Amino acid sequence: MKTLRLEEPEVFKFIEQDQPSGLEPHEALIKIKNIGICGTDYHAFRGKQPFFSYPRVLGHELGAEVVAVGEENDRIKVGDKVTVEPYMNCGACQSCKNGKGNCCENLQVLGVHTHGGMCEYLKVPMHKLHASKSLSFEQLAVVEPLSIGAHAVQRAGVSSEDLVLVIGAGPIGLSVIQFAKLTGATVAVLDINAERLAFAQEQLKADILLDGSQGFCTEILREQLEKSLNGEFMGLLPTVVFDATGNPKSMKNAFNYVAFGGKLVFVGLFIGDVIFDDPLFHRREITLFASRNSLPQDFTNIIELMENGKIDIKPWISHRAKFDDLPEIFNHWLDPESKVIKAMVSL
């Protein structure tokens, strides 16, 4: 089978591999149909992805068809359209036993720690597959990135009473906006990209757009929130702040935007230390969360929401390419001028 492997930063190479065979009783063989391109893939291409080694077959946002199943199966069948939960957890460590397989001590994420789905066929545990009778392969390939936002919002316990600030309107930030809005919360979005901000408002119905391109501070945030909400919040700060930038300066500044008694959720990450002012942190009694990956129930819930028409991902897919053309076009997608929201690859 044809496989696309990232040999080293900025070097893709097509290789031929044997099609996976010899299914274990708990495994299924899937034929990859669509691959969503993630920020993780872009970072790996640039050589800036944490927990990463080369060579690596990328791809963990997958829409696929089941072509063979093992003997231990009571829910997945040949011909099913599926998305893949790409977090291969051990099931035996403390976090797994506590129902937190998303942050398993021995976690292997497809396309990051172990080879992923930029290939024609892939062998995966059946319990990592989530099927839908009505969604397309493209839709199924977007379930995983949506699940990142769903998990972050669930972690923070967002409710309709919250004033939420999402910093960063890339795909992960957009997924946070999607699920924060579903709770009924008021959602403000801060980014330096006017087009991303417009997308957040037009497609996801974000309530407040905050332009950070000329610099940003707490006083500006207070003023713009009060103006946007006609004084409803009287200069108060967001009760929940999500930083989805993976930018150390942004993550440090995010502490200043959290209301007294509020919550700060880091969805993005970078290689380095997060430094913050401890007196501010204690004075406001801020609750700090990390949000990593997602859980099986997130996939189930998202598929149901998409099947019921409550989430529409069609506007998200801004760029498409054939698998054979990916090495040539990938670098172009990294250019901000290409205006990529979500790029999708078809096999």
C-alpha cells in the first residue's frame, strides 16, 4: 500500500508498505478515505511538535471504511463508515483506571507517537472506532478536532451563566467556540486575524469579536466587553478563559483576563515553561486547567449532534487535496495567505 511518511522536518516521502494483516480478535482493518490536517501535523512538518520523533507517518483526523473485523466484535461491522479515536491508551495505568485514558501515562497518539493514517489501510482496536450511518467520510474526519473543544468545554463546566473568552481562532479555538455556544454561554473571541474572527461570528455565532492585532491588555478587554454587551457586564472579566494559541506570551497574558474566582483552560501547548504572577493567581483564586485530547463519550456526542444537524462542519473545510498531491501542496497551506481553516485530504 502507498504510505506518506515525514522523514524529517519539511521532507515528505511516499513509500510502499505491506497492507496490514493478521488481525487480532479485538482489531479492525480500515480503509482510509479522508484525512484532516491538524495543527499537530503542521508543527511536526516544521520540526516544532512536542513529544515527536522522525520518521513518522502523520494523520489522526480520519474518516474511514471498515474492511475487516476480528472475532471479538459486537458493534462494528464490515462496510461501516467510522471515525477513529486516535488515543491509544494502555488501560492499566492510574489515569486509565480512573476513566482518563485521554491522558494515559503511556499514551500513544496515532500520527504523533506512533504511525498514523496517511496510508491506504490501518489496523486499529475496534473500541477506538465510532460509526455513523449518515455522516460522510469528510464529516467523520472532523469529529476528532471537534472533540478537543468539546472536552475542554466539559472540563471547565461551562454553563449559560458564563462569559467565555476564547483566545485563538484556529481550528481548536473554533471547536471550543462551537461547544461553548452550545451551552448557551456568551462567547467572546480574541485573535489577530480579522478573517478568522469573522468566521467565528458568521459560522459559529460568536457574540463578541476582539481584535488583538494592535496589542491587547486587561483594560482594553474590559472596555470592549462592556461596549459590546451594552454595559450588561459593567466592565467585569470573563468567568472562563480558554487559550488555544500554544503561544507562551499569550498563555502568560491569559491570567490577567480571568475574573476573580474564574477558570483558565490551556488547550494549546508549547515546549517550555508557563510563568505567571503568583499574587495575581492567588488573589483572584483562579482555577487552572490543562485540557488534553478527549474521551470516547465526546466522539459519541459529537456524532449525534452532527447527525441531528446541530453542528455543520461544511464551512470549516476551506481547502482540499488528493493524497498524491499532498507533498507539493502542504507547504502552501502553512502560508497565512492561503487562509486555511481546515484542509482535507482524500484518498
